[in-house]
Amino acid sequence: MTKPASGADNRNSNHAKDNEYLNVVADTSDDLDYATLTDALEQTVFESFDDGLYIGMMSGTSLDGMDAVLCQFNSDISADDESETPMQLLATYSQDFPKRLREVLLALCKPNGVKDLISQDDEPDDKCGELDWLGWASRMYGEFASEVVNTLLQQADIDAESILAIGCHGQTVRHRPQMGFSLQLVDANIIAERTGISVVSDFRRRDMAVGGQGAPLVPAFHRALFATPNTTRVLLNLGGIANITVLPATSIDGQASSQNGQQNDIEIVGYDTGPANLLLDAWAALHTGKDYDAGGAWAQTGQIIEPLLEQLLAHPFFATSYPKSTGREDFNLAWLQAELQTFDQAAANTRYSSADVQATLTELTAISASAQIEQFINMENTSGAIYVCGGGALNDYLMTRLQAHLPHCTVDTTASLELDPIWVEAVAFAWLARQTMMGETGNLPAVTGARKGVVLGQICFA
């Protein structure tokens, strides 16, 4: 592993280039053309953000906590020279949400959910509405994220001046791609002020402005870090929602190799496949009092309820063609309970336990994801490989069910690709922040449905 570049060196380089740019402007006549000026400015602003240290932050749909990572990226992140390390994961930190902040965030995820909140000290009073709670939670999320960043830096023994930027996704409280918007809650101003580091946030809405769904955004990072000339790889992220990225075998010039040896333009496929930990965690919390079903041990004691599984798979999302994305708006505990009530009415004599429902929900995730993967992996050809990341990678029972549905492929975790599955999404947002600071596109139109690639995110400078 190479020694990380000094952030101070990077910033000194920035200042030197700023001075060089000012000299260029001062020494030119009035007939300086716009293109020349723009080129000089782009070199000043973006070029020095190529190498260096970035922080990525992610709190997923499950709202189980906030993950933060400290990364260093090399200049050519997609280099084919395997001796070069495109990314070094230097430090990691994860912290559970403060109980009250989590309660409010969960309430905001439900339409009119804040009506059930009882105001406490320094919170919106009972006469306030959803917008007041949104403002409060946005500020508190920023304060919490700042604490996480400062703890990460303290444990890594690295000062804030060494970090080029923070990529913070924020907490999704409403995702309505069919209505053209997606809302991620975070006050980036607070993070920038409390940490002294520039913050990139609001990643989704620029993609939506050009017709995309604003999600998933991680496939672009998957391509940069995991694409290989030798085999087709499928990345399966099992967070609150499950999503896949299909990476066709690539040639050295970044194109897909066809069976006849000709080169075709590579098209990455990526989209949400359905619920994952969101339902599993909610059902486990309701019936066991625990935040999640560790290792899927509880689910494994139950029996899959096949008629219920068939009913759940009838949700219209599963039949929708990609590009597509989903969230709590489609799959939530209230939806599940309504489905169970309908099931009970249709099958009055069916007896089942809460563990049976957990087993069925696990199978729902496994079968909905594997059915989509099968479209892209030739099951008679063992060259394809599936790599799982996200919290679901730690669910042994879920991993077993995935392997059962994909018998001709090896189902592994991204740990075998030298990146722990827990940190993949946080690293992705460090990379997306880097793309923004460099003025590079961060979305994949074939994935999100956007009309073109665009630079994502808003920058709040420290």
C-alpha cells in the first residue's frame, strides 16, 4: 500500500494553480476568448482534486446507523494495471443514530407521520407541522454527521485540512421518481461549519432534472472499481432496498467483448430489485424487540409460506421494467401488515408463526433479486460471478437462499474483491464527491433513465 498523499500538499498545489490562473488573466488582453479562460479555470478548480483524501458517508433506508469512510483515490481509478490500487480505504467508522433522531426520521418517511410525535425540549411544538419537523431533523442530522466525521478523523489521526471533500448522501425521506423529485434530508452547511471540510450533497436531483430517477447512483462507482476484462460481474447491494449492477466483461479500452471478438459499446445495467433489510428489520423489531435478525437465525427457524410469497410477488413493482427504483413509499411495515390481513382473509385456515413470515420475507428478497440476475448471467456458463455488499451480506440465511436460486454461479461478498461489503456504499459517495469536485459526470443514463450524463451534487464550501 502506498503512502497517502498529503492533503496539505494538495491544498498548496491548489493555491499555486490559483495564482498561476490569476497571472494568466492579468497578462491577457481584452480579446481573451471565453474557451481559453474556461480551460484555465477548469485546470485551476478541478485538476488538483484528482488524487487525495475524501470522506464518504451513508445512512441507508434501514436507518440502522451512519457509516463513514476515509479514502484515497489514485489518478486513474479504472486502470487495467492490477498492480495499481485504484482506491485505498484508510479508515472507517460507524455509529448508531441517536434514538430520538431516528424516531423523527422514521416519522418523516411516512406521509403525515409526524402527527404521532410528542414534542420534547427544543423540538417543534404540537402546533407545528411536517415542515417544522423536517427543518429540525435536517439540522440534527447535520450535527450528528459532523460528530461522525470528527470522530473518524480523530481515530485516523488525520486533520481536517487534509481532506478534499465529504460526500454525504443524506437521509431519504421521500422518493417519488414518478413525480420527478427525491428528498434527501441533511444540512450540509452545518457539516461544513463543524468540520471545516467542503461537503457535496443532494446527489440525486440533478439526474432527475434530465429525466432520470435519481437512483441508483452507485453503479457508476461499481464500474470504476470492479469492472474486469475477464468476466461478467453482478454486484448485489442488500441494504434497505436490494439493487443490482451488471458489469459486462470489458476490454482494455472500456468496451464490452462479444463472443466473436468484436468490440461493442459497454452498457452498465443497474436498478432496484425490491425490498431487503427494510422489511426484514421492521418485522424483526416488531416481534423480537431486536433491531435486526442477526445472521438470519430467526428466519431460519421458520417455514416459507408459499401462497403468501406468491401474493407479495404480485406487487406491481416486480413486473415493472428497468430503469426503476423504489423505497419505503412502496415497501413498508404498513404495506406488509395489510398484505397479511388480506392473506388471512383469503386463507382462513392457514396457521403460521411470525418466524414463518420472516422466512418468507427473506425468500422474497432472494427470489426477486435472483430472478433479475438470471436475465444477465448465462446460467450454463460459470464465468459470471455475483458479489454481495450491504448489511444483507452478513445475513447467512439470505446468502444461502441466494445461492440456492443461483446454483450455477458463485455467490460471494465484495470482501473477495478486497472491499468489505459494509463499506461499499459509503466509499461510493466518497467517489461521487470526487467526481463532483473534478467536474466529472456521476450518473449512468442507462441505469437511471436520464437523457445524459451530468455532474451530480451541490457543493457547500468550508
